[in-house]
Amino acid sequence: MKKRVTLTFPQRSIHIPVTYRLAKDFNVAANIIRAQVAPNQVGKLVLELSGDIDELEAAIEWVRSQGIGISLASREIVIDENSCVDCGLCTGVCPTEALTLDPQTFKLKFWRSRCVVCEQCIPTCPVQAISTNL
């Protein structure tokens, strides 16, 4: 099973080796989608967690017990097809290849099942055709 989560680290918790502990103690793989972590600042980490459902739940509880905020990602990327000009700029920043250009039609294709909502495509779009639902 996979879950997409956002971790919010208070300044005092930046030093905790979260991804290591998830793998070693809970057998949960943590794919880092986005990281904004710096000393003496609040940090954010977007992860895709993979593992057995029971191990995932135990890992999430452990993260909470460390004083780290965790929220499940429920947002999705939305593409306004009327605004999109199929320029392909978003395909270059998409880490999971959820956004691709069809080689025959040169139209943008969005593979929702591949999307991890890292949101890297949003600021890249020159016509602001990409957003998230709330």
C-alpha cells in the first residue's frame, strides 16, 4: 500500500533521521518527493510511503509521537484543458512522469495514477493551467 504524506518538523525535531527509522524499524519505504528542511527553521517533507498497511499505520503513529506533524495528502492536481497550450514545460519537472506529451498529437497527457502531488508543475506552467483542488 502507498500513502502520500506531508511531514512538518518543528525546529527542535529537524535532527531526527525519519526516513532511516521508517525503513529500519517499520520496513516502510519513503520516497522523498519534496524537501524544505534547514537548521533552526520549520521543515516540510513530502513523502510517498510504501509498505504493509499495519506497518504504515505504526510508522505514522511513531512520526506523531516524535512531535512531527503529519497530514495525509488528499489534494489532486487539476489541469484546465481550456487554458493549457500543450507547451510541455511541466513534463520536464514532473518526477514521476505523470505529465507527458503524446508523441503523435503533441497534446499533454496527465496520468493521475502516477501523480504524487509534489506541485512542481504548478509554478512551471506559463499560463497557470495547473492547480490543486482543495
